[in-house]
Amino acid sequence: MAINFLNTVSYNQNQLKQPVIDNELNDTDAGTPVDGQLYYDTTLNVLKVGENSAWVTIAGSVTSVDETTPGTSSGTPIVVSPTSGAVLIKSMAFNGDSNVGHVPSSNGATQSTNFLRADGTWAIPTGSVDTTYDFLANQSSAGSNDNPFLTLDPSTGNDDNVKLTGGNLINITRISNTEISVATTADNYNKWVLRDSSDSDSDITTGKFVKFTAATGTAGVTVSGAGSTGDPYIMAIQLPNDNTQYTAGNGLTLTGTVFSANVDNTQSGEATQTLSTATGRYYAVQLDDTSTVGDAKLVVNVPWTNTNTQNTYALDKAANSTDLTLAKNGSVQDTITFSGTSNEVEVTGVAEDAYIFGLPDTVKITTQLEVLGSGVDSIKTAGKAQSASTAGTDAGGTLVTKDYVDGLVAGGLTFKGTFRADTGEILSGDNDGSYLYQLSGSNFNPAAARVAVALGDYYVVANTGGNFYGSGGTGTCATTSFLDVGDAVIGVEVAVADASVCSDWSLISQGVVVNSFKADSANSSYLTMTPTTATTGAVELDADLSAVDGTSTAATRFLSKDNEWAVPTYTSAYSLPTATTSVLGGVKLFSDTEVTESNVSAVSTTASRWYGIQLTENDKMVVNIPWTDSQNANQTISGVGTNNTDSGIELSASGGTVLILGAGSVTAAQSGNTITLTGTNTTYTAGDGLTLSGTEFAVDYLGTDNIIETAADLEGTAIALTDTIMYSDADDNNVKKGLVSDLPFSAAGAFSAANVVLNTSTSGVSQQSGPPAGTEGWVIDTNSVLGATAINTKCEVITSGGETVYADVTRSGNNLTINFVGSSIAQGTYQALIIKVA
């Protein structure tokens, strides 16, 4: 809410920073203005001012800006004319001397040789120009020879500089005006370093020699020598040698470190044959019968008879031919021609030694196409397949056509989604968020919006059940029909949107209703069934077994196969075996005495603490846990120490010591088994204004000096001028008592305040006499209301509703004047909250 100023605000030539003019949508929202009132039109984005009770747009005199044909400068580069209304901006061309402007057009001049002269015309320069320039090597701007400048010699050209700066590892230095040095800062490569196994280094510099040797021994590297020609560095690489000796066995020969199989070195005159995959063609590898074992050879005896006639056969196909030829020893013996069938198979042989068998773009099958595969996509098409229309007399496995399916589903069910039966709201499907019906309270509301109904629309109840189309109202069901979750409705009548009623639907309920029931116990083995209520509708049944009692007692009977309650009989009694390491069985407890579970130790997680369970000769379980009782049953407590720092008691078995020490004025001492604690008695007394009872000090409210007289709890009770208070006297720093009436501000009415209604009927209020034109005001006599002068009275102006407003408030003598802009302000419209401050 805006703060209301009810009089003129004067800023006395001070700044009004960052104000925002009143934003309104249009003149209507801004209201009828007074002259000079401002607002910002947020629709037109313009500032408007009030004039003669109407809003006028604040705008400058320029209504448009455009450009015009350039002219020739006479000293002004840009000419603006006129300065208001439709303003034209004219750019002026340079015209020599001081007639500045833009570069004039060079149209008609040779572009590559003409230059702009000082008189503003384009011309070809005359005379010759020396185009030879000399460079000088000058110091850098910092006066250093590092990173110098290349400078054009002023005598042959201008003095433009080019700075030369070295990159990574490059230094550029000026030597003289005509010489610059470029050098690298990288270190020169000057040596290799040999390092042995003990990390000792030897430098290989220019003229040094290195010799590498191998030796056996502990793995490692040693370096010796001086690196000279006669005494080079010797780098000896030592490797261990375990002297493992290898020998050749039967069928092998060892020569040096090479093993060889003993085979006949005589070359065979036949080429190596390929491996045979024929069954039973594997033959053993043997040694020959050479008497010397070391000379024995590996041999394989393959019995066979050479009946082969060497003929060379070749299959061949030429490029761009579909003929396959078989040649024997170079002579064609037979030719096979591959050809396709029109609209069925296509054969091409463009490449040499290759055929391509495929289907043509259009394949025609006269009788039928049979696909023997069982895959779900054994027939696939990227387009759409067509066939003759399906008839109702076709075989059951016939693929159906679209027109046949459309005919079958015409008028069938269309699942539309789910809905809440208690509200009619549709929860899923195309109409999600709409309603089948809406209710007012529990009754159907025929005026509420609802979806259209088409023949076969199918909805299922979800989330919450309820009465379909409510419990009453025009258009509800003739009989209140409760639908549960899972029930469904089907549209049986067409209805447009907002027009459906309950009779447009058929309801499908999951509830099961029995049409009839007959109890036929005669045909029920061992079971008697009897309806407890009706035999139709909601039927309740009682069922009972028809078994008869046997000869045994009731406590041990079981139902036998012949429908008799009896005790099972066994050919022999069961005997529980005694448990062993391999037999599951029973054992006896060693004792019947029960153990309290809270006394049982927790399961141990310490390793190697598992002990086997055994049986005694009487089949009782026992566990042997080996341990030695090292506990000292006789424990004693004795005193230790001699003074306040080490006196205590000691438990003999554990060796632990508990110290008993003194603190403050208490000391501890030990003698034998006696520890003595000694304290110093300090006597405390109560001073002025205090009482001491036992060990408790309290303020003495009944005394006569430096205290407050006793009084009841004054919280929430006004303090009288005759009441006593406690204060600190700044003169002698003593706490003293005094009366409230002694306070300097305790005079009657010192803090008076009042809510004064600005109405001439209010006591102490009068109408302002002769207010400024266009204003009206009231005068409050502050002396009669508060007992104070106006200058010592604080004032806040509010409306009768409690809103603070701002008026012109002036003070003179006992008169506090409140003035408002306006006239005919009703009496009592405003109130003044005034407070006496002195």
C-alpha cells in the first residue's frame, strides 16, 4: 500500500534519486489527473502529464530522422536540417582546405593510380619517389642491446620500428648499427655416463673408449678402466650360470646346445602329401633297427599301393559368361550353363570365376510360396503387402486383410481408459482428466461437463469404487449401482458431450450371483454341505466332514483314508538311535539343572577356541575345555603413598591403585591402612544487606541500610510514587534506597500521551482559522490535552482505520496545527497520536 501524503512535499532544491513514475496500463487505469500529474503508460511505453483533466503524451519536437543526398562541405561535415519535426541528416564531402567532410566519390578516376589531393580532387601523383630504404639496428626502448629494434633510416624513409625478440633458448643481441647476434642458450651435449650396479658413475667424454664384456657370476654390472685406448672402460655384465647339463635320449642327437631328431637325411623324390582325414589312417612312429641306439631314426610304415593315374582337371569360367567348363589335361570335357527363370531367379557372371544368383526386382510365383522357417519375422516387407480380401469361409490359418478386420470390429468394444467410480474422473486414456459424469454431493449433476459416449466405448473402474452416476438426481441409474475396482462399463447408446445419462451404459460387475444351489451330499465323499440362507442370490454354505468315530480316544485320533477317526497303527515302534560322528540321533543331558541365559557368555570370536562335543559312557554330552585356574581367590586391599599426591588404596591381585587426593583446603595423608582427609575451617559472616542461614546467603530486605524495603511481586502492577527503589549513588558509589517520587522525571503527566480525534467536538480541538487556499486544518491545544507546549509534543497522523498519513504539522506556543490539502474534509476523518516528550 502506498504512503499517503495529504499536503505538498517540498524538497527545498534537494535531489530526488532513483524515483519511478507511477506505472499504469492506460489512461483509464491512471484515472482523471490534475494539472502536472505524471504517469508512465506501459502499453504505449510513453510518459504522460495531466493537463485540463486529460492525459497528454510528453514528447520532443523531433518526430522522425532520415538521411538525404550528400553535399559538398563548406566547413561543416554534417548538416542537420531542420532541427525539429522531420529531421534530415546530410553528410558533406571533403572540399579542400578546412572544408572537412567524408571522402568524396572516386567514380570516373583510375582506381589503382589516383590519390585524393588536398584540394579535394582525385589525381595521379607527378614526379619520382625513392623507394630504397635502409635499416638501422637500434637499442631497445629500455636502452639495452638485448632484443633490439630494426629501424628505417630516417634519411631514406620514416622511422618505423620492428622489434626483434628471442624465443625459447634464443638470445638476440645488438652488436652495432649494422650487426645483430642471434645465439642459443641451450647447454652443449658433452658426455655419456656409465653407471654400475653399485651406482658408481664414470664419465665418457671426448676421446674416451668403452669395452663391453660378459662373465658368469652374481648378476650385476661392474665398470673398470681409465677410458683410454690402452685402458678402456670395461663394462662387465655378469649373469649367473647354474651349469645345468642336458643329454639326448632315444631318437634325439645333441650337438653342442642343439637337439636334433634322428631322421633319415635322404631326400624323398615325392612331394609332401596333405594330411588325411580318412578314418583308420593313423600309423605308429617307430625307431629303425639300427643296432646303435644313438643312430636310431624315427620311421613310419604306411602300407599302400600306388594305383594313381596322374590327370589334371580344371574348372573355369570366363568373364561375362554363365558357362562353367571342366577340362582334363587342358582339354574341355564338359560345359554347364547356369541360367535363371524369368521373374523367379536371376543369374549373372560379369566377374571371372564368380556367379551371382539372386532374385529380380519383380518376382512372380505362380502357385504358392512356402516358408519353412519358424521365426516370428520369416516374411518381412519394408512396404505394404496386399492380397485378395479374406472371406469368412477361408481356412483358420489364413492371413486376414484390413477390410475383413474392419468389418469384424465395426460396432465392437473400444478400450477408452480407466475412471474413478466415486467421482466419474477419467484417470487414463485419450480423455485423461475429463469426466464420464460429475456429482454434486452424492447426486449426479446433469449440468456438469462430461465426455461424449460412442457405441462400444469401454471403461474400467480404477483407484476407487462408488455409485455409478451417483446416488440420485436426474439421469442417474434407475437402481443405485455400486461399481468396485475392476468393474467395467460399455457404451450402448450414443450421446454427445455433456448429455450422457446412466441408461447410455451397460454395467459389468465382478460380483458373482448364484442363480440356484442344490446341496447333494450323497455325491460328496466325506463332506456334507448345507446352505445357511437362500439357495439363490448370495448363498452362504456350511460344510462338515462326515467321518465317523473309531475305537480310539478323542485325544489321539487322526482322519484315516476310510473316513474314520482312528489312531495310526505301526508294524514296529520307532527307536531313536544314539548320535555318533556319522549318525544323526538323540543324546542325554548331563544335568537337568537350568542355566539362566543372562549368565551365559557371549559367542567367542577368538581363533582356536573350538572344542569338540563327546558322549560319556551313559550317552551324556560333555565338552572338555583345557584351562588352568590361575585366579588368586584371596585378594587384599592395602593403603599406599604418604601424602596428598600419592595416597590411595591398592588391590593386591590386580596390582591396580586408586588414589585418594585432597583439593583446595583439604589434604590427604596415609598411615598403614588408614587414609586421613584434613580440611581447613573457614568462617563466613553476612555483611550489610545480607543474611546467612547455614551455608546460604540471602539479600536482607528487612534491614535499614543499602537495601530495598520488602514488597510483594509488582510484575504487572503500577509502581506508586510512594514505592521504594534501589539505586547507585554516583557521588559516593554506594547502593541506596529511595522513593519513586524522588526521580527527576516522576512529575504527574511527564510521559503523557493521547489519541486525539480531529473533530471540533473533541475537547482541546478547534478548526484552523484562515488556512492556505485549497487546504483545511485543525488545531490541538497541547497544554489542555497533555499539559505540554506544542514544541515538546510529538505527533503522528493516522486515519480512522490506523493507516499513517503525512500532513503539514506546525507548532506555535500551545497550538499544534495539522493542515491537509483539500476542502470539505469530514470531521473525524483523521486522528492525531500525540506524546509529551518534556
